[in-house]
Amino acid sequence: MEMMDTLLLSRIQFAANISFHILFPTITIALGWFLLFFKLRFQWTGDLKWMEAYRFWVKVFALSFAMGVVSGITMSFQFGTNWPGFMEKVGNIAGPLLAYEVMTAFFLEAVFIGIMLFGFSRVPNWLHTTATFLVAFGTTMSTFWIIVLNSWMHTPQGFEMIDGVAYATDWWAIIFNPSMPYRLAHMLLASGLTVAFLIAGLSAFRYILGDRKETVRSQIRVGLTFAALLIPVQIFMGDLHGLNTKEYQPAKVAAMEGNWSDTDGNTPLILFALPDDEARENRMEVGIPGMASLILGHSFDAPIPALDEFVAEDGTVLHPPVDKVFWSFRVMVGTGFAMLLLSWGSLAFLWRRAEDGRRFAIRRLPKPLLYGLVPMALSGWVATLAGWYTTEIGRQPWLVQGVMSTAEAVADVPAPMVLSTLLGYLAIYAALMFAYIGVILYLATKAAHGEELTELTPSSGGAVVDAITREDRGVVPAE
């Protein structure tokens, strides 16, 4: 019983750590490329609004990067404290992949982030731009190696077991395992959407506070445009990822769809239900006939994996907890469609109301849409966490699919010890999250209220090119 308590608490603790940690890489992965976009736009046009956008968002990047590093280090310790069996059994594969992430990505970010943050007036323009590119590239490479390891745990290939220990036989197969391309694309697009809505939402917040200068309107346009472009691509990639999951992890798909026993095709797409794991049925089910078969099999007659297929003869359940996977998947999809409607609806409205038929007239964006963008600033976090829970809970009871169960990896430590550290983590993370959001709102409020700023453009001399005052920046009282 104590081991079961330790297992549950260890899972909750790792979930809390990774839930907190993943929020910040989700921002820095794409924000680095947005910063490069702002920088190149400034170089091509000479318009200071792009440099002002760079200077504002590089602060958000630095804060997010620091939070990601700190929480990532804490999370890595748990491989030894809470899950020693993981490295003992598959460390020959997991260890090198984590080392590659440090050598090819983290060191790259650590070396050049100082130039990106503080090199405006100290290095040539080309070097500062190069540093911005390398930091963005480093965050992407870091994502690549982490996704490689995570994907291998879902669809392991390229190894052999000798005396209960995994040994690599084909690193190419390990790195490019069957689910890696879909998972990587899905994560990169999720990061892009997270940042697009963060930029649009925080800029809308500044606009509501009275900051009507062109750089704010441009940032709303940039955020909405990228969001509108990325969300249909993400929906398409999500479909491909679902088909891949159906092939390699059918139990997860069965839980996502809440399909207990229907294997004859024409399976309904369940919009709402209360899955009951004990009764092995859905209560209050509302669905669209045949749509699950059409989406996952591209035919109304396509059979869909059923949960009853994953119960052993002795009654052992070999599929994940259905209610958690079922609802986390719907939160992710629902948030995605909210992103689609808001981004496309906003751009359609702006395009129609543009004065010259070509420019987006942000000043014409109605207040309901502006106020709708503000809470959507963190919608990417909601979708990312929901998708992560779907993926990771959906793998249970396996830690490495078909190779190692979660129970095999947990440390044999007293449950109260795990509980005490869990409570400590939760308290610290709550305080850090409160501080993080508070600092971002402070930066936005400070910029919106138009305190005098001095903008520097990166150049060989690092000359001051403009002192932007409240009046120069076009700040007017809120309507």
C-alpha cells in the first residue's frame, strides 16, 4: 500500500514539475524566432517600432528562459530521487540523448543569450543579429532532443534488451522513431501559437490601457496573423499525429475517443460524456454518429480501437484512465478551435474595416474582440498542458511503451517524504508563477503608461537613435 502511495505521489510530483517547466520553453522556443523577425524587420525598414517591439519582448524572453532553466534543473533531479529505475533500465539511451541536448542546444543558448540581451551597444549589428538567430536555433535544438527522448518512450525502436537493460543497436532508428516527426511538429506549432496569442493578448492589454502607438497595433497584427496561419496547420498536424497514435498506441486513442466496445465502424464522435471506469461505460453521452470513424479512419466504416480490447484475461486493465485522457483531449481541441475562431474572426473584421483595403485597421477593432484577446494571451498554455496530459497520461501504465511500466521505475522511499517535497514544490511554483505573471503585467503596464525610454539600435557605435517620450509614442487616454 505504501508503495502504491509512493507511486501516486511521485507521479503527481513529476507532473507538477513538468507542468510548471513546460510553460516556459513553450514560450522561448517560438519567441526567439519572433525576436529574430522583429530584428530583421527593423534592419529592412529602419522603422523604430520593430526595435521597440524587440526591446520589449526580449525582456519577456529573458524572464521565461531563466524560469525554464531553473525548473528544468529541478525536474532533472527527479530521475534519481523519484525514478531511479528509469535510468537503470534505459539510461544507455536516455542518458546520451539528454547529453546531446546539453551539448548542442543549452550551451549554445547560454553562450549567445548574453550578447542578445546586453549587446545592443557593445557589438556590431551583424553579430547581435547572429546571436539572436543562434539563441532561437538553440531553443529549437533543445526541443528536438527532448522530443526525441519523449517520442522514443512512446514508440521505442532501435534497441535490444540484455539482462533487463536496454542497449542501443540503431541510433538512427532511436532518434527518428515513428512518432518523433509528428510530435516535434506538433510541439513547435504549439509554441508558435502560444507566442502569437501572447503577443496579441498582451499588446491588446496595452492598447486597452491607452497605448495606441503604431508598435502596439503592429504587434496585434503580427500576433493575429501568425495565429491565423498556424492554427490550421496545427489542426492538420494533429490529425496526422492522431493517425500515428492509432497505429502505435491504440489504447490511448480508445481513451481519447471514450470508445469502450464499438469495433464495427461507424463509431460516433463523442462531444460530451462522463466516462465511468468502474462500470466501463459513458454516462450522459452526446455524439455525432460515424464521425470518429471518419476522422481517424477517413471512412464511416473504419473501425476504431476499443478499450475492452485492452483488458487481460485475468482482468488487469492495460489502458490509461479514461476520464482524464478523454477530457484533457477535449480541452486541447476546444482551445484550438477557440484560437481558430478568434484569430480568423479578428482578421476578417479588420480586413473588412481597413480604410484602404490593404492595411489592417487595429483602431477599428471593437472592444469585445480586444477584451477577448487579453485572456487568450495564455490560451497556448492551456492547450499545451491539456495536450501534454493527453499524451503522458495516455501512455499509462507504461513509462516506456511495452518495455517498462511506471511502477517498475519508482523509488522505494516513504510516501510522507515524497508528500513533503511535493508540497514544497507546489508552494514555490505558485509563488514563482504569481511573480512571473506579475512581472509581465508590470512590463506591459509600464510600457502602456509611456514612461520615458531610451531605445538603442545595435550598431558598431551603439548610438542612441531616439528618446521615446510619452507624447512621441502616441499614447492617448483609453476610449
